[in-house]
Amino acid sequence: IPYSGFDLIVCNPPYLTGEDMRNLQREVRHEPESALFGGEDGLDFYRKLIPIYAPRLHNGGMLALEIGKGQEEAVSELFRKSGLNPQTKPDANGIIRVVYATRE
């Protein structure tokens, strides 16, 4: 079957900032840095992922990404730059934790 795009792409990329990494809770310090650190501002992976995968969505396909606290506007702007209209979802505590968009 030839490749024709994706209906759903979901990712939880590393999104901790340099400051977050310097102040990690003890129970998180055993995790590999590569699973946590998203660059000094926490957005390195989003800058790479969104432009690569947004164009690969089928019409009606969705790209959904977990984000760190306070990253919703920066990640939403990256979605917009890739031609998608982002939306957000909060977690159970009301903190925006997911930015997603569906290709029209």
C-alpha cells in the first residue's frame, strides 16, 4: 500500500526548559535527560516536529502534542506557521497540557 499520510499523530516530546532541568524534583532525576529536556526554552522538538508532520496529515487528520506548563502560545504559533488552526485542552487541574489541530 503506498504511503498517503496519517489520520492521527500523537506525541509527548521532551519539553522541560533549562530552568526546569536545574530544578527537577528528586523522583524525576532518574529519567534520562533526553526524555525530558526540550532545549533551553523547552521548544526544540516542537520546532522540528510540527513542520515535518503537519503536512503529512490526511484531510481530517489530527496532530496532538503534550506541552509543558505555559508553552501553549508558543506551540500554537508553530502550528499556525504550518497552516493549522490549533486548539488546546487542559488537564484535570486546569493547566493547558495539549495543543492539537485537525487538517481541514
